[in-house]
Amino acid sequence: MSPSYLLRCTACGAGYQDDGVRLHCDGRHARALLRTEYAQRTLAVDETAGGILRYEAWLPHRNEVEPSGSTAIYRSDALGDFLDLQNLWIAFNGYWPVRGATLPSATFKDIEADAIAGRFPRDGRVLVVASAGNTAAALAQACSRYDVPAVVVVPEQALERLRLTAPLAPNVKIVAIGDDSTYDDAIAFAERVAQLDGFVFEGGTFNVARRDGIGTTLLAFSEAAGELPDYYVQAIGSGAGAIAAHEAALRLIEDGRYGARLPRLLLVQNAPSAPVYEAWRAKSESLVEEAADELTLRRRARGLAATVLGTRVPPYGIAGGIRSILTESGGDVVVATNEQACDAMALFAELEGVDIEPAAGVALAGLRNAVFAGIVPQEAVVVLHVTGGGRKIRNGAFSVTPLPALTVPLAAVREPRLAELVAASFNSKEATL
């Protein structure tokens, strides 16, 4: 497929033809996000396609992919009445077929995985991914389906949540970081592996495919409602989903048919590990350095109800990053405790009739706190992004629990030969470590 877009630096404006792996600008300035700039300036909906391919003109695809499933968009009466919100909409990314949500991992990570696989070159290079759990499951399955060699690095604690619907291909490896590891440890090791010849770091929030893939959630809402919302509510760790929604809104405003005002972003973090909340409240241009010792910070991140939100180094102060989109949208950041998140999960199941993931519980709890605090007006058009749900419906399909090809002790993560061992596994016929 011939790319019909450029990558544009949000700091200096430099433009690049995409090679499928570029994450950063070459300019001599602080790190900044790249954004896709599409030749198609209006939202083009392919009525014959499903899932994210309905919006393929706004996806950085270089290879053909088949969408894993679809997002469900609906207006909520029961939850809206409970929160006293007149126009509450749910963007449900999970598995809930009666509503039209059919994502096999029961999370929004299937959407990201399809988009990432569609952009990544099929030239034999190995994609290296870091994950706290859901991304690992979705991308490992996608890479197996599309025959993309991959190394997926996770904290060892995430293995118990790594349930798959089919066995992995031999060229897709799971590497676990042991002991008291966190998502940030997985990222650090993945970046080391990706420095070896033939390996490419997926990039997380810096990957335009990841962001534009999940940005289709806002496109799906705007297609259904015919407008942009007043508020967009999202639980965040790295903030990729929130940045994606903001960038999608910018494109819809340029289109001219969906309104001229950016949705206010209401971002929710799982306390007590809430670096974005702390920085935003302090009106800081960068993340606020925490006074707690390293062991306390690790235990705090691991103790979250939504451990997938536990990164301590999200792209906050960079050009195009979280602080930038909050400022541009007139948004805000709130927090939700573990207890509040669990209560919200039970509330959603009771009122809407389906289970939701802890991160989605964090988002709902944050919205509830914001409504009760008077931050969100009753008459506002609000989209609550449920980033995972329906696992209980889907549970019987998760029949495969993959074993890690390699477990790396946390104390040995910086040993040079460990990264080389991962690389060597792809040069053997058996493809084992």
C-alpha cells in the first residue's frame, strides 16, 4: 500500500515520509510527538468495511490487515440517570456482541494491535513491544496472525492476565521481567533489545499507528452522533488514548461538519500512582519528582486496581504530549482510588449489564467524582471511553496461557548478554531461548 500521509513534528513542523518505524523527529530539539497528516482532509467512512477499516483513510496503513472487531457506541440511560447526566454516551471497546462490540481480547488493545501491524514493515525485522498485560495479549495474537516476528516484554506479574484465544506463532516470544518489576522496567528492557540489529521498538505513545488506531473510537462516536462531544473521559497511564482522541478531534474540526470546539479531556488516574494528576495540579511544565523511595514507588504501582495504568514516566511535558492536549482542550485531571474503581465496576455491571476492566472502572469513578464536584455540567454531551469489558462473556475463549520464552531477574535486566539472548532466539531453527 502506498502511504497517503506525512509524519509532522509537533515541535518544529518538519515533515517525513513514513518508513513504518519512525518514532521521532531528527531535529535538534527536545523529544516531541510526531503526528500523521493525511491527504484526505475530511472524514471518509467506508460503509462496506468493519472495525477501524471504516476510517482507513485516517490510518497509517502500509499493509493489508483484517480488523479484529468493532467498537460499540450507544447512549446510556441507566448510568446517565444515576449520574444525572442528560447526554451520556458510552464508547465500549470490549466484547459485548449484543451491543456490537466484538474485540477478541475484550479490550481496546486489539484496535491498537491491528493499526500497529498495518504500519509495521513486513521485511523480517522483529517488533519489540513493552506491555503491562493487555497490549501483550493483543499484539502477540496480531503478530502471530500476520506472521510478524515479535518480542513482547512484560512484568512477570502480568503473566497471570495473559490469556489468549489461540497459540502464538513460533516467531513471537514472551519475555518476562521477574521479581518486583513494573511496566517501566519492561519498557527499559524492550528499548535495550530494540537497539540490536534487526529489532525495532514499537514505541508506545510515540507510535502514530497506535494513536490513530485508538483515535477511531472518537471517529465512531462522531459518526454516530453527528458531532463532537463536550467532554471525553479516559483513564490514562501513558496517555496514548487521550492524545489519540485529541488528535482525532483536531481532524474532525478541520473537516468542518462536526463542530468547531475541541472536546474537553477529563483524564483519570488511579491513585496513589498519579504522576499526571500531580504535575497538572502543581501547574508544572514537567512531571513532578516524587519524594518516595524506589521501593515504595514500585509497590504503589503494583498495588493499583488498574495495574495497566501504572507507568511513572508518561509523555507529559513534551510537544504534543499530555500537558499540551489538556491545555488546548481546556481539560482536567482527576483521580480515583482502588475502592472507588471497584465500586464503579460493580455499578456499571448492575446498571449496564456487563463487566468492565479495572481501568474502565477508574474512568467511571473519575467521571462520577467530577460530576459530584460540579466539574462536568449535567447538560454536557459526555463520552465515557470504556477501554475494556465483557471478559466474563468472552471467558471461555481464553483457552491458551502462554509460557515466557525467557524470564529475566530484575537485578539482571542491565546485563548486556540478556538482550543478545533474545536476539539469538530468532536465529535458531527451533526459535527457542
